[in-house]
Amino acid sequence: MDRHYSQVQVASDLENGDVNFKVGLNRNNIKEVCVNGKTPQNISSSIMRKKSDPMLVSPNVRFQMLGHFLTNLQEVILGTKLAILFPAIPLAIAADYYKFGRPWIFALSLLGLTPLAERVSFLTEQIAYFTGPTVGGLLNATCGNATELIIAMFALYQNKIHVLKYSLLGSILSNLLLVLGTSLLCGGLANLRKEQRYDRKQADVNSLLLLLGLLCHMLPLMFRYAIGEGTSTAYSTLQLSRVSSIVMLIAYVAYIFFQLKTHRQMFDSQEEEEDEEEKAVIGFWSAFTWLVGMTIIIALLSEYVVGTIEAASDSWGISVSFISIILLPIVGNAAEHAGSIIFAFKNKLDISLGVALGSASQISMFVVPLCVVVAWAMHVHMDLDFSLLETGSLAFTIIITAFTLQDGTSHYMKGMLLFLSYIVIAACFFVHKIPQNQISEGKPFTGLFAA
Amino acid sequence: MASLQEPWLLENGNLKGTSKEMRHGRTAHNMSSSSLRKKSDLTLVSKVRCGMLRHLLTNLQEVILGTKLSVLFPAIPLAIAAQCYGFGRPWVFALSLLGLTPLAERVSFLTEQIAYFTGPTVGGLLNATCGNATELIIAIFALWQHKIELVKYSLLGSILSNLLLVLGTSLFCGGIANLGQEQKYDRRQADVNALLLLLALLCHMLPLLFRISGGSAALTAVPTLQLSRASSIVMLIAYIAYIIFQLVTHRQLFEAQEESEEDDADVSEETPVMGIWSGIVWLVGMTAVIALLSEYVVGTIEDASESWGLSVSFISIILLPIVGNAAEHAGAVIFAFKNKLDISLGVALGSATQIAMFVVPLCVTVAWILGIKMDLNFNLIETGALAISIITTAFTLQTKEMPSTWVTLIPRPESPQLNRIIS
């Protein structure tokens, strides 16, 4: 039981906005934390906290408040298996302060971001208890990829548009090929003799959204090839990108509406198993405070990551495109990835698919256009024109994923092929050094230099 | 019934379906001789010279006359003669091409004979590996003579011809012949093949995009080569996984066609026509002849192209695969006529997958060992044609419950169209 619950907990950052399901998972969290995971003292203190919570908000007894604070701390910091990576955060800050090598800062910040990404989802869910299902679903859907969003914002702020594009593209690729591929592979091997089924309607909606996203990336690219490069092309590409971004945001809003309001039942299939009490582990305001604090730390680490990526690339001899397309997303998605694999092992492919596809469509339909709109507001010229190789990989990825999820069943060969596709794409960006230098120095590919 | 002989070259490790053609396919004389041989086979080897001679003759008859394509065998000595007496080189080319057609079919037959003695798994492996032996040998010879374009063209052409021509004509003929009936197939097997082909497409697409987006060819040559070699290794891994999937863990997916054969054919004896050693000797001999003819073909293709006024790309993408796949093609169409689409699909898709995931990366690896710089960058038009055929095929085989109707001949008209473009 212990193992079971702690495994479930890692997976608690499902981004598919399915509130009830998350609530169910959280109930497992509580059990794990209260009953299995921690000391008896912990249990009692958590029971106490639950009773005395409203009282505590109005500061009466300082001692109890301290206890409350400590419990909170323990819940938030130690509530995940990834907590062993937390020490990387102060180390990263210290490394920056004492002027260590910049590659070290990069590596430590990357490690530190891994548990933070998972914790933000946890806190978002805690807040969702107090806000009702719809707002909660919205919150979950929006904050699901908070780390990616914050890194993207910092890259935008520092005018590193190519890092921004690469990291978002890489996140989509990693969700669709790596997370999904390893899940199907492990699930297929673990359940070799059983039938592995999933609901393909949910997968279909996500595939369609991803195809719309692909269209929005393809048109600006073709624009440039059809008309040729020049200032007028750059201007019209930019206009097209902004219009496309607005359309993508509309599509995303419609998707959220579809998912949370009109077609709940399509996304609710996984709910059935958990039907016990569902309670928040921490109070609304403390969760809120924690969330703000976490976000600030993420922002700090993201700034380090974005600021030191070139130095790390130079000293390791790995191209920036490989680091931001392959390494960054693997680290950012580590928690999701683990959760998805665990559910696949238990032959619950619906959840694995929800994690991988939900995350991919969220980045492609929400984070990317949001970045374009924010760049617009900041008067930065960012368009949707990823360059040819990247768009080609994206197109292939979306098509092979859509094709894999066609028939509602799975076996390990499907996962194997998705995973191998990812390896090929990773190899491609690994050897892609020379053209990358050309792009960032000479050609106005990113719109950054056209500004 | 006599037309049943060709499907011996199913590459899917299906051993059972091979024995019954022995008895239906030949004349009565043939049948009796084969029954005689079966009894005396082991003793004959250890007997006197007269018996040995008889054994040899029986063997010869089995191997040489066991196919309808044996009318083309005389082309082989003619080709050799043409080469020796310095005939026109286009003649050598044409005769060698004709001679290769029956040999391709016979190699599959011999492989299956050997497979009887090795058990199903090794046999399946053998069948899977030797299924496209002709293509492999031609490719290796072209590689040896540093004609890398020819290697790429002929392999690409083989994939296209399997996916569009063989599959297209099979579905078309099957659809026409069984207009009133429902034509069903198991799409799970087709799905796996389509996914493998998509992975192969990715491996061809990335080096191409690389070249286009990377600017000067000098800068991208080394990374393209590295990428191609890495991709080839990945493809070989995928192919091994596919073989394991097919032969070990998910046999039942690929065994659908077996049952249908057992009910109309005799379930009884499945004995090899010849011993393992004579099988191996024949196989080695055949391979040597194929190698000789392949060398002629590769060496004379440019002359043939000049004298006929056809481009080398047309000859190697269109003509070469049609000839090399003739036997398979006939088998697939015949099974489609009998409404056994699973087998037709197995032939066409299995062969295409094998070339894309095994022969192509193997050529890259061999080129690597030989120190030749062969990458996976087919040109734009070839890769485009490949992409369209793979995606069209994948979509054609999509429909879940709907039967395949002869409207699915869509791929077929596409193939001449592509041919035009390419040539």
C-alpha cells in the first residue's frame, strides 16, 4: 500500500483539467502523507491543523502557528519523492552568488526546477479545493505547465527568442514522443498478455488541436519560402502570427469549455475508482503564499537557466538547440513522465494519454500563443515561424502520434516506435551544431534580428 | 490451382502455407516423383551412384521447374553468353533483368526448404532476411561500384512498387473479383507496418531538411552523414524489435492467414522437398548466379539508359523493382482474387517494411564499413514520393469496419503519375 500511494502521488500533476480526478488523487496524497509516509507525530499534527485551521488564520497562539507552519513546510517540501533534489536550489543560488562556473549554475538550476514543477501542480490542486470545480479546473489547466511558461517569459524578456521557441517545441516533442512512447512501451511490456485499451475520443480531440497548432506554425514558414525573405515578408509574417495566436487562444478557450462544461463525461472515465473523502492538505492562504513563493523561486532559477544556457552549451560542446529542445523538456517533464509510466504499468492508459496529450496540446495552444501575445505587448517581434527542421519534426511527431492513437488499443511496438522516433530527432539536433550557429548569427530566422 | 506456386515468398515466417502447393502445382508425373523421393530420400544419399544421380535429377527438377516463371531461366545463360561474346550492353542488361525474375522467386523457395530443418523461429528469421535477397545483392553490388545513387533509387523504387503497385493491383483485382462480397482484413498488422514505415520516413526526412535548412552542402555533409548512420542503427534496432514482436510475443497478430489455409488445404504432411544440405548448396549456387547477374545489371544500366532513351532514375525506380517483385506481385494478386487480403497485405507491406527498415540501413552500415559516404538523404522529389506513398497507404488501410472496396485503387493510378514525375 505504501508503495502504491507514493507512486500515485508522483503523478498528481495531471494537466487535463479534470478536477474530480485530481481530487481523488489528492486524497491519496493525504493518506500517503498522513498514514504511510511520515511519523505518527506528523499525523497528529495534521489532524490538529485540520480542526484548528480557521482559528489559526486569525493569529491567536504563536506556538500553534509555528506548528502549523512546520507542518505546512513538511507537506510542501517533503510531500514528493523528488524532494531529494531540493538542495540543488540553494546550491544554485550560492553558485551564482560566489561566481562559480556558469555551466554549474545551469546544471544546478535545472535540477532544482524538477521538484518545483511538480510542487506547483500540487499547490494548484490544493487551491482548487477552495474555489470549486470550474475555477479549479481552469487553474489546473493554466498552471499545469507553469515552469515552461515562466522559462519562456524569461527567455522573451532577455530577447532570446530562439531559446523560447526551442524549449516550447521541445516540450511538445518530448510529451508526444518520449512520455507517450515510454508509457506505451512500459505498459505494453508489463501487460504483455492483457488487452490494453483506451478511449480514443479524448485522444482525437487533442490530435485535432495539435493539427491546428501545426497549421499555425506551417503557414508562416511557407510564407517565407513562397515570397522570399525581406522586410515586407517579415512584417506580414508577424501579422499572420499574431492573428494565428489569437485564433489558437480562442481554440484553447473553446477546448477548456468543451472539457469542463459540455463534454465532461468524455474526460471523466478515469474517475470511477476513487470515491472516498477528498480534503485539502493545507489552507487556502498558506497554499496561495506557497504558490507565490515557489513561483518566485522558479522565476529566479529560470533566469539562471536562460542566462547561462549559452555558456553551458559552449563549455559542454553541445549545441543550444539540443540543450533547449531535448534536455530542458526532459527535466521539466520528469514528474509527469514518471506518473505517466506508473499509470501505464497499471494498464490505465487513459490517464497516461491524458497527461501526455493534455500537456502537449496545452503548450501548443496556450503557452505558445500567449508568448506571442506577450511579445506583442512588449513590442518584441516574435512570430510563429520555427525554422524548417523544427517544423518538420513537429509535423512528423503530430502525424505519427495521431496515427498511433487511431484504433484504441496499444502494444509495446507502438511505444517502441514513438520512443525510437524521439531518439532519431534527438540525434538530429545533437549533430545540428553548424547550422545552428549560422542561424543565430547570420540569418534573420527568428524575427529577433528583424526587430 | 497451379497458379498457387508464387506465394511461397511470403516473408512473414508462415511456414505452413508452403507445403500444399507442392502437390497441387505440378503434373501427375511430378507428384509421383515427389512421393517416391519422400520415401527414399535418406537412403538415396548413402546409396550407389545411380541413385545419387537420380536424386540429383529430382532435385534439379524441383528447383528449376518448380515455378511457372521457369520459362525465363534460359535468359540466364543467354545473358552470360551475351556478356562473353561482347554483345550490345543493353542486351546484357535486358537479359540479366529477365534472368533475375525467376531467381528471386526460387531463393524464397529454397529458404523455406531450409526453414523446415531449423524450426519455426530460425526459419522465420531466415525467411524474413532472405525475402528480399535480390534487392539486397543488387544494392551491395551497386555500393561496391560506388554507384550510390543507384542504390538509393532501386531501394526507393522497391518500396514504392510494393506499396503502390503491388498493393494497388491486389486491392483493385480483389475488389473487382469479389464485387458482391465483403473484403476484410486485420488492420492491426497493417498498423504496425505503417508505423514502421513512418519511422523510416522520419529517418529519410530529417537529413533532407537538414540539407535544405543548413545552407551550404560542405558544412552539412559531415553532420548529415553522422545523423544517417545513427538513424540506420535506430532503424535496425526497430527492425529487430519488429522481428521479436512478429515471431515471439505477438504471433497471433500475424497468424490470421494461417487458419484460412488449413481449412481448404490439407492439414496433413508438410515435408520438405529436399534435404538441408542440397538446399544450402542450391541456395549458394543461386546466390552466386544472382550476384553475377546483378553485376551485369549494375554495370550496364547506364548504357541501357542511353540506348533506350530512358533516364537511369526511371529504370532503377520503376523497371528494376517491377522485375524484382514480379513473383511476389503475382502471389499477392492471386490471394486478393481469392479474397484473402491479409496475405496480400502481408506480402506487400512486409516487403516494403523489410526494405525500408532492414535493407536500407544495412546498406548504410555496409557503406560505413567500406568507407563509402552513403547517407539517407534521398533527394526532394524521391522523399516526397516516399512520403506521399506511405501516408496514402496508411490512410487507405485505415478504415476499421468498412470493407476494402475496389475504390481503393486510388494508390494505383498514383503510381504511374509518380513515375512520370520521377522520370
